Amino acid sequence: MATNPIGKNTKTIGINMSKEMADELEKRASSMHLSTSKYCKVILTQWMDSGKKLVLQEKK
């Protein structure tokens, strides 16, 4: 994780995910003429602003 990559009070994070999920994110971002990182930021911001909680469960 890098700190202050584009200014104060910012961080850049990287995550590993399946190729299928990454491809889908890239496809959706492209369809909206957004970079993948901007698209991810938009959807994560909307989710966090919604106040909804995630329910995580172990796979069986």
C-alpha cells in the first residue's frame, strides 16, 4: 500500500481477485467510459454511503 500517491490524505490499495471478476469490472468500467479504478471507487463509495452491511459466510 502506498501513501500520498496523488496528494495528502489519499492512499492507493491493490487487491488480487479472480480473472473473471477483474474482467467483468473492466468490461463494466469500459462500457461507462471510466477507468477500472474510477469505476471501483464509484461503486465502493455508493455502497459505503448506503450504510448497508455485508453479511459474510464461509463457503461450505
